[in-house]
Amino acid sequence: MVFLYRGVAWQALWQSAIALTVPIWDIVTMAVTLLEAQDLVALLHRGTLASEPWGDFLSALRRRMGADRALIFLASTNGAELSRIEPGSPAALQVEDIAVLTSRHSPVRPKRVFAGPDLEDVPALPQLRTSLGVSHLRLLRVDESGGASALLVIGKNGEDFAAADVSLLANLADHLEIALRTWAALEQERMRAGISGEAIRRLNFGWFLLDRSGVIVDCSAEAEALLHERRAVSRTPRGLLLPDRREAQGALRRYLERLGRGEMASRAVHLSDEPWLDMLLTPRGGGAQMVAAYVHGEAPTSAERSAQLMQLFGLNAKEAQLALLISRGVTINEAAGQLGLTRESTRLYSKRLYAKTGTRGQADLVRLILASVVALS
């Protein structure tokens, strides 16, 4: 009969002790170490999702080993950033060249537990011991294929760490490596999501979901910001989407009326000139019970856009202002009035503009501007 307690086969350990003439106390210590490792492993893997990665794990490990300090140095995938994770965060460490212990050429070889005397020739180690205010150190480093590294450091005063402590750290090495790999993958996804979100924000793209009466049922964060800042649209006390421009109000009302009569076409509505904002209305859901209102336009002011066009294409101020107006569908004659120029002067500016941008007319210029990074500014 095998006696199991929390996954440990005690009879198997007992028989091993008899066969190998291993002292019973050592076998008990091994079993206890396995039990403790299970608890720490759970904390270690849960720690990849925590706001302070592995904070609970480090606290538990410090208590288990009777240590005074337990921390992790975490090197980013490109090695450019080195952060320290330590629950409670005592005073900042002043250790020169600590990155040498986490680099790919570190004397701390991966998945091996090192004691302080093993690395006395490494200048950073005595500094680390002094900064931590401890007499004894144990170090464990793991890497992941993307380039990230984690250096687990345990320090204590008084008696040195026991053999069971070193065994416990060795048992955690594989799990720490897996946790690091998981953390690195999550960080990469967070970075991708952040970049995608920033691109959407810069495109000033958002959406509203309306019912057939025009009441806002749901909206994106970007659209909510438009409402909060009252940029071109607002929400009535009844929850209706209300454009600022009378023409846009009428266009939205007429669209909802046609939708009620069964028409299923989409409709573009101009919301604002400064900043430039447009809205696309399109039916959604079975029987067109809902309307998706996609809002897109420019976040920065015309002055900011003009400055960016000047930088990108080497334009002067008037040329940049004209380019911006043309990209918004304004004709040369209309632009002359808005810029306070004669038609002849505006046409002259347009020729210079086409020459500097290498375009062959208004349509070509619009395509160039919309395809440039100015559209993301």
C-alpha cells in the first residue's frame, strides 16, 4: 500500500531509504522539500499574471528559507532594461555592473544554484552582498529563448543556508524558467496590444452602437472620449447621439428614418472641420435593429498637421496649409478664400506643392498624404 499525502509517495521514499541505507531524516527532509516546492511552484506560476510579478512567491520563499532578502533581477528581452522585483521594495540598490550577472555571458550559469564564494572573483557580487546587507547569498539564473533573463537572489545573515534550501532552489529552477517564458510572452502581447491601441488612438477612430431611434447603446473608449470632451458630438439627457453641426444632425435623423422604412444603405456624414471628423452610418443586426456609427478623423489641430507636412515634404507654411485643405476635399477656388489668397496665387502654390511632393494633381496628393505617417499623428 502506498501512502500519498499531497502527491508524495511516502512508501516509495521509505523503501528507497532502506535500499540505499539513506538516513531516515534525509528522506523526511526530501519529502518536506517536495511539499514546500509544490506550494512555491503554484505561487511562481500565478505570479506571471500579478501586477508585481512573483511578489507573493518571493515573500513565501523568504519565509521558507529564513532569509532576510529575496528578490529577482529581471532583464528585458533586448537586455536594455533591468528591473528589480522585491516585495516591500527597501531602499534602492547601488550595485555597479549588476547586469553582468544577468547577461548571456554571466558567470552565473543557467539553472544552477550558486553560493557567494563560487563567484568571489565577480566584482558585482561583493557589492550586491553589501547593498543587501547580508552575509550569505544564493543565486539562481534562468533564461528564455527571446532574450529575457531572471536572476533569483536570496540573502540572509547568521547561519548559512542549509542543504535542503539549496535543494529547494534547484527543484524550482525548471519552474522559474517556465514562468519567465510565460511572463516574456505576456509582455510581448501587452506591447503589441499597446502599439495597436496607440495606432487606433492616433487614427482617431472610434465607434458608437445606436438603436433605431439614435440612442447610444454602446461605444468604444475613443468614442467615449469624444463625448466627454464634447468634440463634434454629445449625448442628450435621453441618451441620443447628437452631432454639433445642424447638417450632421439632419443627416443622422434622415438616415434613421430611411432605416425605419427598410432602406439598408450606408451613409457618410461630415461632423467637424476642426478637427476634421467624419462618421459612417451602417446597419447592424438582424432586421437592422442597430446602427454602427464609425467615427474617424484627425486628432491634432490643423496647425499641428500643417507643421508635420512642412517637416515631411519641405513645404512652406502656405503650401502646407493648402496641402491640408486639398486632402480634405477642398477645391483650389475654395482654398483661396480660406487662405486669404487670390485664385492665381493659390494655383501657383499648388504647382509648387505638386513639384515638391512629386505628385501629379489633387488626387495623387491626397493619396500621398493619407498614406504618410501624418495620418497617424
